[in-house]
Amino acid sequence: MLALERLGLELEIGSVYPPLTSLRHEHVSCLRAPIHYAPPQEILRISEKNAKIAGRWPRDLVEQHERKYGPGVKAEQRARNALYFADFFARNQVDHVHVHFANRAAHTALFLKEISGIPFSVTAHGQDFMKDLGSDDLLREICAAAEFVAAETDYSRELICQRCPDSAAKIHRVYNGIDLEHFPTPAQGTTNPVPRIISVGRLVPFKGFEYLVDACAELARRGFDFVCDIVGDGPLRDRLGAKIDMLNLSSRINLLGSLSQRAVLEKIQAADIFALASVIDAQGASDVFPTVILEAMSSARPVVSTRLAGIPELVVDGETGVLVSPGDTAALTCALEQLLRDPELRLRFGRAGRARIEQHFRIEDTVAPLLKLFERTSTNSAKSSQRHASHTEAATGIAYLIDRWPDSDLPLLERELEEMKRRNVPIAPFVCELNSSARLDRAMKQMASSLEFLPDATVIEAEWRADPALAQSLEEERAQQRNRVPSAIFLRQARFALALQRLLREKNVSHVHATSSRALVCALMLKKLLNVTVSATIEPRPELPRDWIENALSQCVAARLCNRKLLHQRSGSFLVDKTTFRSAPRKALGLITRKTGIDLTTGARFWQEWAKLLLRWSCDRKSKIENPK
């Protein structure tokens, strides 16, 4: 994706599911395009009901896939996710969708095409279609519907062609490449007094770590001095640890667990030998074209691996490393022994490996055939790019920050958003956290599809960890304030702010309205990060201290306040919140209005006044940006 962006393509990145951990590849922060996640399934189910009423639900395809492939393919869930991204991509004028992995993601793209007509293509790897997808019939259906299929090796292309002969003409080998800017020309070799072997991968059977441990045990019996680092985590960790202890190898083999991408590369570059003893597991899964071998060769490290799948297309036996038969512990031991004995051979293989990457696997070269395939299937790419630019320029100017939704303290929020919509106020309402325990009434269900939900806590934590300097800056600023936000509220809102900044920037948001005192904490951080103006609604019984609220209001251009005392000596843009009678409890009025449809608020006059203020701040801010002094 980074290579495509460098070539000038505008990307819209959609992720059907959040990541499993908050650890993230450091290069993700280099993407210009933000990543959009599907909202929670509770919200998607509401969209499903609306789609069925509107006749947009792909009922026939869902029923057909449930009947043909069984409940395990989760056809309804694929369709729900596809429905969301069909609308999202249509709004952003996407004319082609590319999916990595021929598994549930490609299955979702099949439904997306059925719903929206947007064509798709797939990059297939190996385990995805050999095991994860679970059906060659479904694979044939996906390949038939795709514009093209990019297989990452000749080996995987041949396998797909065998399974999908009718689609063979549109199945192409497109190698995964590597960005050598992240791998400067390495030194001639390491100078470790005790040679270091490194292996990297998930601790699962097909990575062959048990064979590597057995080979290390044999090397130790033969009197070799070495250290072996295994980077990665997975279900075999306890079993491997027990085996290492049983073989008295704890002083030689280190299970390092999961590490960041940068730390992994540092470990590879500090090692003398890279080893990956890949095999085929009992379910038929295996490595196909391990990226970590690309990284080891780019680091000029000799490779010991197996003659399996696409590995021989990358590692040339006797030239850039040594290949052995999968599961052959004796041969694996001899290959490692050969390199441990001969430092010059290690250097020669390492240099040859680096040269092979430079000649055949640079990302600039490997992405070129993919780009040609895109251009062939999207003849309107230039027009699409122009339309996308104009869409971005006209993007929403006002963001409503909703700390959690539904919120019993904000009984009229849905009514407020509807009133702003009626008055054509360009609002993007962002929900920071879905309150899954709350029951959604009819008005909430009607509103749900227009709300934008931040991704789950794992993604938000990843954003926080990805920018430690900015996180530290926000914390230091809080430490210097006399009236501080309670730490728990601050840390929660700071994480929301970092997750929101790119989304608001993408929408050209110029004004942020906080719908509660908690959301105001986040809004003021965004004021600093994005240089936006801020307003707020302060609820009748705010969680935050009054001293903090009074100081925060001094940084706002306007506010709606239930407490008249907070209006003292403030401008006319600071209003008494007239959305309910002062003599009646706010929650009760909101509930009665919602259930009966009878308007017990002060009605159109106040909403019109508020809408004018929002539009004025948005226009004033936009004018200052476009016409700076």
C-alpha cells in the first residue's frame, strides 16, 4: 500500500475486523490513507434490517451460500460487513476493491460486488485458500467473480489454477516485494564471538520449530557453541518451552515472544544465521512465501530453510543459503553445522541473498505488475481520482463528539442530530464508545446508521502506542494545568483524541462540538492537535469539577449550559440550553418526547438558533484557512 501511494494512487483502506493485539507494524503510521473499521456487529445488524426493508439485502446470495457451504462460512456476517463497506466505498467514489488473502475477506468482497456492483480483485497467498477458506467450490466462485487473482508465487498460482481451471487466464503470479529503504546496505557480517541463529514466526506446527529445537540439541551434543533466538508467540509456546527444558537447552535457546517489527529486524541483523524449518502440518497448512526470509536476505543473512511451497523461488540452494527436506532433522542439523563451521560461507551466502533481493524483489519492481492489472481493470482511474479530490474538499466541516452512545444523560441527542440534519448542517457524529448494554429504541435504531463509531479498544490502544511523543506531550500539558482532569477520564479521552485526529483531518473538520463535559476533554485536545474551534454542551450534573469546566469554557467559542451561573460574563454565543423546560427533569422530558412523539422541548426556534451558530463557526473557520493573512 505504501508503494502504491508513492506511485500516486489514492487509497481507501477498509478493515473488516480489528487486529488481535495493539502491537502494530511501525510502517502503518506512514500510510497517508486512514484505516476505516467496520462498526460493531450490533450496529451492522440494524443496517441489515434497514437494508431488508429497502430491498438492498442480498437475500438470494446469502441463502445460496448458507445452503452450499454451511453455517461455517457465516454468509450473513459477510453480507453485513459488505453492506457497510459498499456504502462507505460508494460515498468515497471507489471504483475498485483489492483484497489481500483469499479467505473471509475475499468472501466479503463477493457480497460487496453483489450489493454495490463495485468490482474486486484478490491477492492469494497459500494457507488462505488451501485451509482457511474451507471450500474449493467457494474459491472457484470467488475467482470467477474477481477481475483478477494475484498469486504470490508460481507455486500458489499453479495450485489455484488446478482448483479453478476456468479462471486460469486471470490468475497471475505477483511476488510480494520488500522496501529496501528500510534495509540499508548491511555491513559485511556479524562479529558475534558465539554464533547466533535466529528464527521468526508464529509458534504453530507448520513453522517447524520443534525440528529446529531438535537440531539445536544435536548441535549441542556435537560440541558447537551457539545461541538460538526464537521470536514469536502462539499455541506451542508452553510445549516448546517444556521441550527446551527437557533437553537442557535453556542456556542456548531463547523464546523471546512477540516483538515489534523494528525489534525483529534488529534481532535478524544482529544474528549470523537465519533458520526457518517450515513443514506441512496435519491439516495441510504450510508457509508459502515467508516475508521474514525476504527480510533476512535483505539483511544479508544466510538462510537455512526447507524445499517447501514457494521458498525455493526465493532461496537458491547453495547460493543464498541451504534448503533441506521438510521434517528432516538430520539434514537441518547438517545445514546449520555447515554454516556454523564456515564464517566465509555465511558471508558469501549473505551477500548473494542481498543481491538476489535487489535484482528480483524490490517493492518498486514487484508492485509494477499489480499496478498494470489495476489499470487494465479500472480505465476511469484518473476521473475517479479527480472526483475523490472534489469529494474531499466538500467534506463535513463540523464534528459532534459523543463520548458514549446511547447515553441516558443525553436523552435528546438523537432529536438534536435529526434537527441539524433537517437544517442541512454538515455534521459528522462520532461515537467514541458503544454502550452495548443499553437497549436501542426506535429513534436510536433510525439514527445508528448515520453515526460513525471509533474502532475497538485494541485499535485505539495501538494508536496511542504508535505516537509516544504526542502522548507524552498531552500528558505533560495536563501535568502543568492547575485544574486537572481526573487521570482515568484524561487517559480515556486522550486515546480517543489520537484515534480521531486523522479521521477529522480527512473530513476537513474545522469545528468540534462536544456533547458532554467528558467529550469536551477530548475536544480540547483536538483543538491543539488540529487547530479547530470548539463548542460544548454541559450536562446538568457533569462528572468533571466545576473549576475545570469554567477554565475549559474559556477555550470554547460557544456552549450550551444548563447551569446559569456558568454564563456569568460570557458572550452571546454561550446559551442557556433551552431544549427542555427548566421545571422538568431533562431525562424525563427526553423520554416522553421520544415515546409519544409530542414535542415537550422549546421547539424550532432554539434549534434554528443553534444551527446558525454551528454554520457560522464552520464558515468562519473555513474562510480563515482558505484566506490566511
